Amino acid sequence: MHHSFPLVETIVGGLFFAFILGYIAHKLRMPPLVGYLFAGIIVGPYTKGFTADMHLSQQLAELGVILLMFGVGLHFSIRDLLAVKRVAIPGALIQIALATLLGWLLAWLAGWSSGAGIVFGLALSCASTVVLIAALQRWHLGDSTQGRIATGWLIVEDIAMVFVLVMIPALAPVLSGQGSVSSADLFYLLGKTSVQIIAFVVVMLFLGRRLIPWSLQRVVGTGSPELFRLAVIAVALGCAILANYLFGVSFALGAFFAGAIISETSMNHTAEDASSGLREFFTVLFFVSVGMLFDPSIIIREPLLLIATLLVVVIGKSAGAFLIVRVFGYPPQTALTIAVALAQIGEFSFMIASLGSVYKILPPLASDLILGSALISIICNPFLFVWLNRYLEKQNQQATSAAPGVIDSGMMSDKPHAKVAAPIKPVSIYFVDEDMAVAPAVSNHTVLVGAGPVGQEIIRHLQAQNETVYVQENRLDVVTELRARQIPVAYGHALSDGMLDAVFVSEARNLIITIQNKTEIVSIIKAALALNPQLQIVTFSRYEQDKQLFIQAGATKVVDSQIVLAQEIMQAFEQA
């Protein structure tokens, strides 16, 4: 007897092909998300072989959007959102209007109705939350001026699209040319939606700001990490659901505000760690679900219209965003970053296309063009960021030759923490008068991987001995604090391409590893020795089997943390 398990099959099939193709993409030096999208095409309904459940995949993708926006909120406080309102609010609204106009012109040239053109243009005007945030995280721009503007821009688009999704069904008779709608009904819907959004923001700012931290503090008091992880996920998903069901706003917006509230507490980093694994899991499923929507035959059936639609998204929308940001007085580097980040469309485009089809506003071809341009623009977006970073790196090199040492970051902020490098290859950076300076090549120095409490103490001792120390760290707040102290830091994962080169491991005398993931420690030891066989490597562990593992990998010395702790306790006892 055959049993069907569509949820299990969809998750397993999607993740299996995503892993295979993501790994191949990585080996080809392409972003893994390109592999995830192609995995979606393979398991989608338009190709032969295994077919995942389309309906279930869309729901799983929505969980990815919720958790990703929650993660964004954890790094983006309410104060940060208000700080960029001057450019984000008018900029996003003007860009939506411009993209809608370009979409309408393309629809008019294709012979569609004006209503179809408006809906088609709106579908091309809104960027994908997941793609934009993933790009900001990949290039370490989340805490930069560009990152805060892009995220604020995205939030404004989210709110605008809530209005659009409410208004399309109400205006369907007019947009489809089959009837009319009274002005009273139109103003009633606009007023109702505005009140719902304002009510949601007020509730989150006044009630959520008290209730969410209070609830998490009670869970922290239990001393159970498992309960805390569960509480964080429950808060993210619960706020998203309540925002949608009670106030009619998007899941993503509800999750974002939940994260933003937690970001203002001392639990933000712990909450980030608790939700990161699940967030990455569902983000992969989001990209797989996007790939499933793509019908490859559109490339053959309507190549010219598809190219024209893609140009509206990648060129027209981005050019508009670039000009808007420049008009508001931001430098070209900031404007280019915003333009590239918005050069794609995603989940709201799919919702608008679906409504347009259900209410017979859009012709069937329009949905295929929207989905096709979404997939292609998402695939192209990482390569646009690669081009952007090469261009900015070239500009920085020219600026360095004109004024040695200091790089103009192109970021308009009076806070050092906003100035984070996003080069095409990792480099060690520190701050000089709130500008970024690339640390020079060095030799016979000490490299520190991990700057937690143990690492900070090691830095203090090394500086007291006038030892040159370069740090590798992947926590943005720690990186910012060290760079402000003019300590050169390479930001990212230690095993990322070029990261060990960024701290000049090949020329170093010592390598100290203070992270606690034993698998990563072994890999770092082997990678470092491959670059510098004479390197003295010191790390620590409390377990004998781990100590032997590190020694076998090539560590020079493995400190027993339990013995050190016991010695400290005895010294304190003797002094007392």
C-alpha cells in the first residue's frame, strides 16, 4: 500500500537538489542561491521527473521570509529606521511610481489594457525581501548606511504593497474594464488599511516593546537554552501571524518589528544565534520555491517581451533608484549600492501577479513574464554585486593612491559602526577618524581568530607586550568595536575564501584560535599550516579527545581550559 507524504517529499526533494546544485555553484565560484533556484526548476511542475508540492513549497517559503525579516529586525532598531526616513519614504514611493509607469508603457506597447498595465507595473516595482537581505548579509552591508537605507526602503515598499494587495480586489471591476467602483468604497478601503497599519505600529511600539522583552526575560530565568530558542521562534512567528490576522499587514512586517524590538535589549545576540539555523534552512526553501514557479518555455515563446520586462526591473527601476538617492545628497557609492540591491523582484510580485490573474486583470502571458523576470533578475543580482564591489574596489584603490591609507567609504554617517567594508576579497580594516583604512601587509605578527571574552583578554596582553596583532572575527558589533580601537580586523568566516590571507597568516609567527567549534578549529589549523608550515598555533579545549584532535591537525599547543580555571580558583583562594 502506497502512502503519500507530500510535505516530507517536498522538503527532502527540495533540500537534496538544493544541496547538490548549491555545492556545484559554489565550486564554480557562483553564489549558492543560483543553485537553489535551479533546484527549484528541477523539482517544479515544468520539468520531467520528481515534482514537489507547489502549494506546500510556497508556505514553507513564507516561513523563510518571516524568519529572515525577523533576523533583519535584530540588526535594525526602530531608531535606525527613523534615521533613514528622509530618503527611504519618498525614495521608495517615487521608485514604485516610476517602475509602475515603465511597466505600464511596456504593457501598452504589448497591446494590453491600461488596468493590466498598472497591475503589471506594480508587480515589477517591488524588490524581493529575501534576495535583498541575503545580499546585504553576504557583502557585510547590513550595518552600513547603504544597508540601513535599503532596509528602510524595503519596509516602505512592504507597507505600500499591503495597500496594493488590498486595493486590487476592490478595484478589479475598473482595472479589468468590466465595471466601476464608487469613490466612497475606495476611500473607505484606503482609510481602513491606513488605520490597521497605524494600529499595528502603535501596538508594537507601546505594548510589544514591554511584553516581548518581559516574556523573554522570564524564559531566560529558567536557565534552559532550548526553551529560549523556542521562545524566540515563537515570538517571530507569533508576531508575524498576529500582524497579518489582526491588522492585515504582511507577515514580513510583523516579524521585522518583533526583531527590531528585541534588538534594543541585551538578548539580541542570543536571539540571533537561536534563530539563525532555522532561518537559513527556510531561506533555502524560499529560493527553491521561486525556481518552481518558472516556466522555461517563456524564453522561447516570448524572448523579446521577457528581455524588455527584465530591462525594466534591472535597468529602469535601478536607474530610478540611483537618481533618487543622488538627489537626496548621498554619494555615488551609496546610490549604486541601493540601485543594485533593488535590481530584482520577488514575493510581492508573485502575489500581485496571482491577484491579477484571479480577477482577470492580467493576461496569462503577464504572469509568465513576471515570474520569468523575477527568476532571471534574482540569478543576475549576485553578479551585479560582484561587479559593484570590483568597481568600488577600483575606486578605493584610486582614492588610496591619491590619499594613502584612508579610503572614502562613500557612507554618510557620523557613527563609526556604520562604516563596514564590503570588498570583493577580504581585507583587514581599522578606523582612522571614522574613515576606513586598509591595514598594511605585515610579518612576524600574531593572528587571533575569535575575539570573544577570551580573545579580548589575549588582545590586551599582546598590546601590553607591543605585539602586532591582526584579528579575524565574524560578529559585526565586535568587529566595529575593535576597528574603532584601531585594531586591524578581517570581517567574515575564517574559512571563507581569502580570509586567512587578509590577516597575512602566511607571514605570521603565531596563530591563536579562541572559537569553540572543534570542526572549524581543525579546518582552520590545516588551512593555516598549508599557507605557513612554520606557524606556531595555540588553541584551547576542556576535553582530552578534542586536544588530541587538534594536536593531530597540527596545533603546537592546546591549553586545557579546566586546568587554567582550577589554577585561577586556587590563586584566588590563596590570596584570600
